[in-house]
Amino acid sequence: MAALLVFVVFLVAIILSIPIGVSMILGSVAPILMMARGGVIPQIVDNTLSGANSTPILAVPLFILGGVIMAEGGISKKLFNFFAYFVGRIPGGVPCAVVLTCLFYGAISGSGPATTAAVGAMCVPFMVDLGYNKTWAAGLIAVAGGLGVIIPPSIPFVLYSLATGVSTGKLFLGGVFPGILIGLFLMAYAIFYCLTKGEDKAKIKARLDEISANGFWPLFKDSFWALMCPIIILGGIYTGFFTPTEAAVVSVFYAIIVCLFIERSIKFSALPAFLVSSVKTYGGLAFVLAFATAFGRVLSLTHATSAVQDFILNNFHSSVAVLSVCTVIFLILGMIMDTGPAIIILAPVLLPAVKMLGVDEVHFGVVLVCCLSIGLATPPFGLDLFVAGNISQDNPMDVAARAFPFIIAFLLSLALIVYVPAVSTWLVY
């Protein structure tokens, strides 16, 4: 009964639009105040403070800050020009270059909305000038921007690691092939669309001639520092040169050195504003991360985790069945809940049970993050829809309608990720 009370109070608070962090605290104290179960209030305070006092948690705001600096430094344009040089002239090549830019930029920002904003602000006007439908271009960006939370270094993978104790490095490796697979499916639909609907080939050729006028090497030199960022960060992690948290620090210093001293695309006076922007982005999530420890402790003391585990084990008898149901649940929650809080709440509750059915912990994390990343581009609350709609000056629901075929392509690739675990685990083990 106490376990049920925790979830009921939490869900009612969410429905009443109370912030998720506060909702978690209300759910945590409800069984203590009403039933004298689940510990004592001072213990809740101690758990909250211990949840905030964590070195790995520093990776989240630092990756956010590094991404903000790189975005303001115009890195997305350099990446797009580089990829357009190679694929821009094939049918659907310009949208494919956009997807590739989102893939690579995701390795810099670690965030879906940040990828959507940085790439979309440059690519949507560019595509409109070439004759592509404005709302269709925004729909492409809204879905492709979700790659920012799958391609490592990924902030949601860091959160999953914090919530479950699974190795961050293994999760980063697990996200590589799924991110590439999703990108390939999105590019396949973009090519199909352009072949059937047509493109203004004359305009595209003229613009690509401008991009490639000086040849490959000047373009490569212009893009070099942008291309090196994920190579340095991920290479350092996988060679053991630094930890994921230290890699986040490296990403910030790298972004400052490249944008401030090498490219000179930002001024020193702008850095305080970037710090403020990063703190605003991270602030609400920081409270959720702190309260999550207390919430998880209460769930344990009220045997809520055991109840969920018993329910899963009594009703599902294979990894395929439990993953199928979890995928549907994650897709639905992704439509109404932000990625970070959803991971922090769901992962520690569900992972112990699904592991007992043979689901790999890295594979489960990849499936969870992929499902929630689709939610960034689905109504009613998909954040990427609002970001892309603001860029294109369209109603977010109109963007959602044009994004629907891309979402279908995403779901097809998700089916492979869910039912072929090797897509997520081949690089890990």
C-alpha cells in the first residue's frame, strides 16, 4: 500500500503540473507522513544532499556548456559544408548532409534540443533558399536533432549511468551503431522523398559549387577543429586517458580554445552569458537528480521496486516480451515527459527486473534513450518540435505532421535496435 501511495502522489502531482523534482519529494514524503513508512524526513534530506554530492554528475552541466560554446561558435555550418561536399550532389543529398551534420554535432552537444537549434538555425534557411518546403525542412531537423541524445557523448547516457551504475563508457559505445543506423534510415526516406517530389537541381548545384569552389583541402582545414572535437573526447575516454567526467571538462576547454583563439568566432565577453545559459538549462535537471536519490531510497524502503520486479517476472517470461512492452511504454512517456527525468525515474526501477529476464543493461539503456529521443519530435510536448517550429516560424503541430514520415523511419530502425541486441552491444563486449 505504501508503495502504491508513492506512485499515486507522484503521478497526481505531475498531472497538476507541479515540477518533477517537487513531485518526487511529495511522493517520497507521502508514505512517511501518512503511514509512517519509508524512513524519516531527515533521511530524505540526507539522501537528497548525497544525490547532489556526486563527481560524475558534473559531466552533465559541463557537456551542456561545451555544446553551447560550440553552437555559438558556428561549428554546425562548418560541419554541414564538409558533409555537403561529399553527399550534396546525389538525389536528396542536401537533406542527407543535414542528417550527417546532426549525427556529428550530437557528438559535440550531447543534447537533442541543442542539436536541433544549432543545426536547424543554419540548415532550415539554407534548405528553403534551395527550394525545399520550409515545414518539411523543420520536420527533418526536429527528428534528426534527436540523434544528439544517442550519439556519444550523450547527456541521457550519463544520466542513465548515474541512475543505474552502468559504465558510462560502455553506454557511449552502445550508442554508436544505433545512432548511425537511425541516421541511415532517415537519409533513406529523405532520398525517397526527393526522388518522388523532385528538387531544384540548378539551385543546389550553384550553391554546392560555391561551397566547393576552393577545393577539398581548404574546406577540410576550415572544418578540421570541428571534426576533431568528438575524436579527442571519445578517443580519450576509450583509450583510458581520461574519464567521462574529465572528458566533459576537456570538451569545455576545447570549445573555448577553438572558438575563442583559433576560429575567433566568439568574444571573451560572451563567456559569462554562455555560463548563464548552461546553468538555466541544467538547473531544473539538477534538482531532479538530487531528489532522485531520495525518491529511489523511499521506493526501496516501501518495497516498490520489489513490487515492480515481481509484476514483471510474473507476467513476462522472455526478454523479447518485456522489451516490447517497455518500448511501447517508453514511446508514450517520451511524448509527455522530458528525457532526463524519465530516465532517472524509470531506469533504476525497471533495470533489475529486465536483467533477470536476460536483457543486457547497456542494450536496455540504449532502447530507453532511443525511445525517449523520438518523444522529442512527437506531440504534444516534443521539445524539438517547438525548437524547429520557432526556427521555421511554423506551428509545432504543422512541423509534427511533416515530421511523421521521418518518425516512421526512426521507428523502423528502432525495431532493429530493440530486437537485435548486437546493434547496441557489439562494440561493448
